[in-house]
Amino acid sequence: MSDADVAVLLLVRVVVGLIMIMHGLNHWRGGGRIEGTARWFTGLGLRQGVLQAWASVLTEVGAGVLLVLGLLTPLACAAVISVMLVAGLLAHRPNGFFVFKDGYEYVLTLAVVALALAVLGPGRWSLDHAVGIDLTGWTGGGIALGAAGAATGGLLGTFWRPEPKGDAESEVGAEAGAEPEADAEPQSVAEPGPDAMPSPPKPENTPESVEQEAR
């Protein structure tokens, strides 16, 4: 592997690692802090929102630090892939592909880059190389995919309990506790079609508003 190849691997590792660290810190210290992040996870149907919030902080920051250092690279990549899978399936998949519509384009890109890093390895300028850890090629990719799939499946199987849409909307309305104005136009309860533009998020108690607060 040439010095140019090693330099490119270092660049990709550091950039993806810093992205993960920033996301983790934002979930912790961003506008909504842990409470806002917990409400966002709860809105996505995950139980024990505070636990999910702290787990996301530790996973993202930890994976980012490992990638920057080039240490235990397949496991760090597995953590990135798992985080992106959960985000893509629960938060972005309903919005379609494009990132400007809050779709899964961005998380898919990060997941594929992480898988590529697991296959190619961190390069010579890494702690893995310094201590003699050589888990690359099909082995590194298999570890990353296998661990990510197991972690994602375990998380969703244990904590994902989405409420039926009708019940969730009723709960939000009950918490709001406001009577509709006499001259307010009635709102349709019909579900929007697949091509309809999404309605503006409510100011409280919705995953979208909590996500903005957490950011």
C-alpha cells in the first residue's frame, strides 16, 4: 500500500470519526440535551428514551475516537453501521431517499463508507498497525457487518415498541389539552398519500420537533 493510499485511509477515518464524535456530543450537549434526545428516541418508538440517548452518545463518541485512532477498526465501523441502520430504519426511511427531504441518503453513505473502511483497514498510520491487529479484507468486513446486524437486531427487538398511529395522536392531543377554536377549520383524519407533502410538525411531542431541539 502506497503512502497516498495510507493518507487517504487516514483522511477518511478522521473525517468519519469526527462526524460521529460531533453527532454524539450534539445528542449530549445540543439544544435539547439528553432530555430532548430521549424524547426524540421515544417518539421513534424506542422504550427507555434516556437510556437510548446516553447509549447513542457513548456509541457515537466511542466509535469516532476509535476511528480517529485507527484502533479496533472493524468494531468501530460496526458501531457506525449500526447507528446508521437504526437512524435509517426508524427516522429516515419513511421520508424517502434524498437527504434534503430528511431521507436515508446521508446515513446510507456513512454506513457504506464505514463498511469500506472495515474491509480496507485503517492503514499503516494507525494504532491497529502499531500493535499488530490485522483484521481486514473479508474478515474485517464480516466482523463489521455481523456485529452491526446483531447490535441493530438486538436493539430493535428489545426496545422498539412503536405505538399505533391513532393512539399516539390521541395521546398528543390529550396532553395538549386545548379546545379547538370555534372558527378553526376542521382537520382531516385521513392518512396522506405517498406523494403528499408532509404536514408541518407540531411544536411539541413529535419526533421531528424533538429532533430539531436535540440538534
